[in-house]
Amino acid sequence: MQTLPYVVVTNPHISAVYELYYKAFESLRRVREIKTLEDNDKFCNKIGDTLQEHLTVIPKLAMGVLECRDLMKPEDMDKFMNTILRSRISRRVIAEQHLALTETFNSPWHFPDAKPPLTETEFVGEVFLRCNASEVITRIGHEVASLASLAYGPSTPLPAIKLSGHLDATFPYILSHLEYIIGELLRNSIQATVERNYKGEAVPPIEVTVCEAQQHVIIRVSDQGGGIPRDILPHLWSFSKGPRKHQRLENLNQVPKMAATLQELRATPSPNFPSPPLPTPPLQEKVSVSQDSSLSSLSSRPPNLRLGMGLPLSRVYAEYWAGSLELHSLEGYGVDAFLQISKLGNKNEQLTMRASMDAV
């Protein structure tokens, strides 16, 4: 942040983020060497407080970037955003993993001869060893459908989500990251399909295909929502460019915190539109509840509140774990989104390249 032009750093939103990071650095660098469990507990409390305090970073960065869009080249601003968000993911993953492993160590079943609950054996810290893409898609599909009902009313027909492919494929992954990416893709597809307004015709389904290979899993989300408008398409992956700056700023001002987890895709159910039951196995449902990010984030984000940063942020998450996210728009018909997920723990992880990017 110190390499940015001075006029950019003086923006109140970016300046607030800078102060947060400076404060965190000053606090953590004073932590003495941890030698006892009590030392570690104090350290975990400090980490937890810092994680909570930094939930405002993403919306503040986004607002600052939009307000400073004329003060830097768009490509330089996007490079800055991608770099700082990738570094932020690194720090949060390390911090949350340490908290999760400490919680595991302190669990009653950690002692010899104790049998851990089934859900606990499926995790190494925050990494879910048996992540099933089809179960995540089914569960998140119901979450997003509930949001759409809140936004458009219960009488609005919603597209069904049709799953096909390798539905039994499992792989190790951080569940909250996958939930966020899938949630943004399904949310975009459902909104585009509904707003295309088929006027009494049968609403075409959203087709999701899961394909498993040795090193990765590919998820394709295909909709018939009319494609991406031509004025938006060139700026799809940009944090600072695009024709809807003022609307995005107005929406971001309504977002107090953001951790980029599934919780941000949820709306508080109303008496008229309760959330539908989730037809998932007990293990997976329990996993979702107990293994969300340790952070509290938005639980009542308005369902039609569009921030204009879901796709670029999702791609940062996908690429951080050596995956990718691509969109192909067929104007007048629909969009095909391709999410490639590298299975964590194999030699395909681009650790050296990622570390060099974080150091920029």
C-alpha cells in the first residue's frame, strides 16, 4: 500500500485499511515466543480479534478503488487489488487454520483412546478432506433459491438446477471458499434467468456438470439468462472499471463487513419466505453448520444487493489454490462458467508462483 500514489492512500477507505494493517502488524510483532498452551490461548484470542476487526477490509478496499479509479491506471489498480486480496487470503487461511487446529487439540477426543465424532475426522483444521462438489452445489442451490424468493416474490418461477457428471467425486478443499464461489455463480445464473422474463414459458434449468480428473475437478454452470451485456463484458474481471460505478458504491456502503463466506449469500428468512429444508446427508449438513468460517459476517445482506465484485473475488479465490474461473458468454442466449478446482495436497499446487505473487 505504501507504493500507491499518495493521493490514493489518502482516500478515507484505503487509509482506514492501511491503518488496520499497520495496527495488526504492530500488535502481532510484539507477541513473545509461544512456549506454553496458555501462551497459545492468548495468541489465539489476539488472532480472533484481529480477524473480526478486518472483516471490513474487502468492502472498504472496493469503495476506495472505485472512488480512486481516475487517479491510477485501471490495470495498475486491478493488479493492486488482486495482489492485496491474494495476500489477505494467505493471512486468513494461516490464522483460521491455526485456530482450527488449536480447537482440535483442545477437544475432549484428542486424548489417547478417545473416539472423535465422525465430522471431526473429516477435517484437518479448516480443510475438509471429503468435499463433495454435488452436495455443495445442491445445498448452495437451495440457499440461493431462497434468496431469489425473497427478492422476486414466491410467485416468481425459478430455474431448476440440474446436476450431472461425476457426482460421487470427493476431494480435499476449504469448504467456505468453495461455497462462496459456487454461491456467486449460481446467484448470477438464477438472477439472469429470472430477469430475462420468459413470460409464461417454462423457465429453462441451470445445468451444472461435475467432471473429475486425476489432478483437478471441473464444474460447469450453464444458464439461459441471455448472456452478459456488451457494456459489462470487457470489465467483468475488473474491480475498478465498468459502467455502473455509482450503483456499486451505493450498494457497498450498505455492506458493513465481508469475509467472503457462504454467510454473505444468506438472507435472514422472513415468516412469509422461510428457508427451504436442505436435502443433504446429515454429515454434510452438520459440516456446513459447524465448519463455516470462524468469522461472523453478513447474515442479512439484501438478496438483490449487487456489489459488482463477486466474480473477480471468486476468481482470486480459485486461482489462489492453483485453479481457475472462466466465463463464456453467448449474447442473446446464456453463459457457461467453468470453475477448475485443483485437489489440495497434490504436486500441482503452484506454491512458488503464489508466494512470489504474494511478495509483490
